Amino acid sequence: MMPGPLEGIRVLDLTTMVSGPVATMMLGDQGADVIKIEPPAGELMRNVGIDNRGMTSSFLCCNRSKRSLCVDLKTPEGLEAVRKLVATADVLVQNFRPGAIDRMGLGEGTVRAIKPDIIYVSISGFGETGPYADQRVYDPVIQALCGLADIQADRDTGRPRMVRTIVPDKTTSVTAAQAITAALFARERTGQAQHIRLAMLDTMVAYLWPEASSALSFVEREADPARGQMGLDLVYETKDRYITAGAVTDREWQGMCRALNREDLLEDERFKTASARFQHVAERREITSAEILKWPADDLLKRLKAEDVPCAPILGRRELLDDEQVRMNEIIEVHDDPTLGPVRQPRPAARFDATPAEVRSMAPFLGADNADLMAELGYTEDEIAGLTDRGVLHRRPPA
């Protein structure tokens, strides 16, 4: 296996659920030595999803390319072991509620006293102060607060709706991974370490702003953000399946009209310009929906593509496994794991031509790397066995 771009970087991962674990998983795919530190019960995601020999699908997909240390931080010996790990680390990432990590004995001051140049990362739902700071958070709460549920509101009733996937969690993951690599780069240049604080709410407000809230940019000259919202041409029904097609520019609109054999619409004053089409979006949607319903999907998609109109079939999640573009991009890989058997995973999206990112291992079973990691810290076999017997270390073997 070739070295990745983060080869030689060690990350201590004290995060749970999705936002933190997916961020550190990305770093692991890129070659960092990511050590996931869990309590004896393991983290919640080990109990969520389809179970295969004691490994759940949800945990697997958030924690590959890591090693596992299962240690009881409530014991002096367990805390001492993790503090020894801190001395070897470049990055520590935690996503507990504000104040919790300090009570655990691994707050920034304590950690930086051990390793002054460590990158210390705190991921939270709302930040460290404010009316929501101490509140528990899940993805829908952030969707509600950041405007995403409002963006998804039903056009007819105005009822807000949630996106049925955890966009804030995973957007925070990507933002965290980018911030960590930026901090490592800055440290390389300046020698200065820093504390990265990242809130899911902050992430999503910034993420949504360019197309969803840009109408609020000019102070005292604001407009209704919903009026300029993208995504008007979303889902269309054909004779045999659903598709998507978008006509934003004049050229795309003209191509759609030709593909639908409705060249008469080209002279319709309601649709001649982008501004006019925006003003008459409801009529345009009604007409195009009725016309698209007359066509089989494959026939219409060929015609739309010939006219350079952005379009695609709406794929089911099983269908995408056989989609020709997905196959050509080699997005989905199958890995043979000695315990789990064949495991399907998406490869890391970014392709490095010199230092490749790749799935380096499946997610570890709880405490699978206890012995190796403790030995690296200088503990003897007898000491490791004693810590295990006393419940300081815990290992859950495959079922």
C-alpha cells in the first residue's frame, strides 16, 4: 500500500456518531494513523445499522482506516495511557458537549502541556457559548436552525421539510477535515499549533449561503431568499420512470423546447428570457411536466442530451451500483475482509496521483489494537494483561 498524503501524521479520535468520525476517517484514508479511543461500552454507532459478526454497517462506514483503543478514561491508569498517546500525536479531535472533555482530564490546557504543538479540534453543535450551547444535538436540529428545512419547504403548503440524509453532519465532517489539514500546513510553515473550533450550525449557515441566502447579503437592501432559490426544475415523471432535467440558460431552455417538440414555446413571451421564465416559473413547470410525461425516459434523455440540456435518470440506491458512469469512475470498491467477508465501500473521492488516498482497512472491532498500541507506548505484555484484567482495557472480539 502506497503512502498517502498524510503519512506520518497521528490523529487521536475521541469523537462519536458521524461528524467527527467521518472527518477522521477521511484523514485515515489519506494515510494518517488514526487511533479511535472508545470507552468499554464502545460508541453508539457500534449498535446502529445492519450487524455482521459484531460489526454494524453504520460504524463501518464512519470508521474505516483506523485503529481502536478501548480504554476506561475514568480510571487513573486509563487516563495516563491516553496522555502518553497524546505525547505522540499531531492532532486530537473531540466532539463532546462544551466542558465535558475538560472534566475527562483531556482539555486543551492539559493536552497542550503534554504536546505543545498539537492541533486541538473541538466539534460541537452550536459552539461553546449561547442559548443552545449545552443542548444535545442531532442533525435535524441543525437543519431546523440553519435554514435547510425552510429551503425544503413544500411549495404549495409552505410546510418545512427535512432532508432525509444527514447533510449537516457530513458537511461538518468535510469542513473539519479541510480545517485540520490547513492547520497542519500552517504548523509546518510557522511552527505554531492552534485550537480549531467548529460548530455544525456555523458550518451549515456558511454552506447554504451562496445560493440559499445570498439575497440577504446587501444590508438594508435584502430580498426574499426564497425568490431566487435554485432547484426549480427538480423531479419529472415520464411514462416509465422519474428523471431530472434543468433549463436555466436561454440555450438550455431552447434545447429543452426542441427536445420536447415544443418549438412554439420559444416565441412565448413568458419564457423568452431567464427573467421572464423566473417570473412565470409555475406555468413553465406545469407545461414542461405535462410534456415530459408523454415520453419514455430513455428516449427523452437521449434527446435532452443531444440538445446539451443537463439531465439524468433518478436512480435508486441499488441501481447506482450498476450505473455505467459509477462503474467507469470506479467509485464503489469491494474489499475482502477475513472476518466480515466481501465489503462494499466507496473509494475516497479525491484522487492523488502521487500519494493516493485509499481504504486502508475496514473499521476496527472494539479494542482490536489495544495490545499493539500499548506496546508502542512501552507497556509490557504483563502490564497490558493486568490492565485488561482490571477492566482498564477492554476488547470485544468479532461475534
